Amino acid sequence: MIVHPAQLGHQLSLNENPYGPLPSVRAALTDALVAANRYPEFLPRRLPGLIAERLGYPPDRVVVGAGATGVIMHILQEFVTPGAAVVMAAPTFDGYPLLTDTVGGRVVEVPLTRDGHQDLAAMSATIDPGTAVVVLCSPHNPTGTCLRHDALAGFLERTDPSVTVVFDEAYIDFVPPGDRADTAALVERHPNLVVTRTFSKAYGLAALRVGYAFGAAPVIARIRRWQLPFGMTALAEAGVRACYAAEAELALRTETITRECGILTAALRELGYRVPTSAANFVYLSGCAPAELDRLRVGFARDGIQVKHCATGIRITVGDTAATTAVVTAAR
Ligand SMILES: Cc1ncc(COP(=O)(O)O)c(C=O)c1O
């Protein structure tokens, strides 16, 4: 049974794009369905080629997967031997502790600073010879805070090159260009740096499962070894191609979400909540007493608003104007 979005109330727990595919993207997907009886490429070449071309890289610098989650899984499979440490902030995207566990790695968590930033000094201090991978996210999930270029560059300089650094940019398209780290320059200098991105967020293709990583060719070749034959759908390629052709329209949607994020942040701060400035499509209510978190949990559930409850706060995806009104009303 297909559940219509209206039956779900406000689905604000997964940082999805509130808008369905653009008409041009929908048309491309419908066209691609005509050939649904045919297998996609045995191992994807055209899709990573398309993304690489967009980034200005040769195709061997990009690897695709079933969402960024699929790529992250392959990175951990390649670099984490049983018992090796994967250092990450806490809280972070749930996929990191979960997939580390799947590959037999050891999760090493470093608490966020009080203002919702990843504590790079503490993370560096945690790295030891048993560390295989360090994960950094910018913007960070669940707080939406960004890592500045200089902070990332400094972190990479002091990190042993035997440690793979995953820099997760799932929400990069929401970040103003001036606030983005220059990852293109950093991957040239640091062959242990892998940057991951996704089409699930700003591009609104979460159902199609398309993510990718870029970095130095040798590190990407190692990750590519784990790809599943016929593992990427033909719809993924059609969807990405159509999105690239509609960048201007997509940018308007991203701007709308960013504006709504500012409105939601201001309204929640006005109610007295501590909300870090988010550069993504979600906001994080932090610093609440347990009784207040419980009150919010009950209020959101009563009003049919699905949000993500974390140990230290509540993450709320930015939806449309009606969703913002519903969230603020429930919080009040
Ligand atoms: C920081 C971060 N990385 C990666 C992902 C995975 O996205 P996907 O597997 O849909 O590409 C998410 C999804 O919420 C995320 O928040």
C-alpha cells in the first residue's frame, strides 16, 4: 500500500526534501521506466562519469553507491579491519555507528562542543595507531553547524596519512559558497581524504538511492572494489542527468528551504530554545531539560509531527510553511 504524504502529517524526521521531483525530472524517470526490463550497467561507468564531469575530475576520481550510505558502507568495508577504531562525533548521522558495527569496527565517540560543533582538538587527541577512519560532517547532522576550511585543513595536516578521513558533505548544496571548505584543493594535498555527497537532500532523489565519493584515484579505486554488480539502477542515472539539467530550478527550491530554515530557527529561539545556526535543511533544539524534551515529544506526536529524537536534543527537518507553523505551534 502506498501511503500518501498527507496521511503522514508532517514527516520531519529524515531530512528529506519537502518537494517532489521537478516535472522535467519526473518526465525523465518515466522515460527511463520504459526500459525497466533491461539490466543497468554491470558496474556503473556512465553515472560516475557524469558526476565526475560536473566536478571537473576524470572518472576514476569518483565512486557511486546506493545513497551516501552505500558509499560509506564500502569505505568502512575497505578500511576498517575487525576491532579498528572509527572516530566520530556524538551525536552524528546514525549510519556511522551502525555501519561501523556492521563491519566489526569499534565506534569511538567524541562529544560535540556546547554550541554544537565537532570538537576537532578532542578528535585529534583520540586518534591512535588503532584508528582506521575519522568521520567529519559539514554541515554536521544533527546540529547543522559547518566546519571552516582552515579548521579542516589544520585537522588533516596533523592526522597521520594512514588514517582515512571521511568528510561528509550530504548537505553541502544548502551551504553558502563562501562557507564551504575547499575540498577540491584538500583532496589534492591529502590522498587519505574522501569526500562523500548525496542526491537525497537538495536534489530530492532520496528514493532513488544515489550517493558518491570523490578523492585521489588510488583511494577511490579501493572503495570501488566493493561495488555490487548491477547495484545502481538505471533510474538513478536518469534522475541525476535530469537534475543536472534543471540546476537553476533546483537552486530556487534550495533557497526556499534555506529561507524557511531561518524562519523556523528565529521562531524557536524566540520561544527560548537554544538552536545552533544551521547551514542545512534541519534545525536542532538543544540544551533542553529532560522534562522539556518529554513535553516536546508528546506535543509533536499529538500533532502528527515526526521529528528525530537524539540523546541531547531534537532534530527537526525544515519542511514547507505549514510544517513550520505546525512545529512552532506544537513547541509553544
Ligand atoms: C550526514 C549524512 N550523511 C549521509 C546521509 C545518507 O544519505 P543517503 O544515504 O540518503 O545518501 C545522511 C542522511 O540523512 C546524512 O545526514
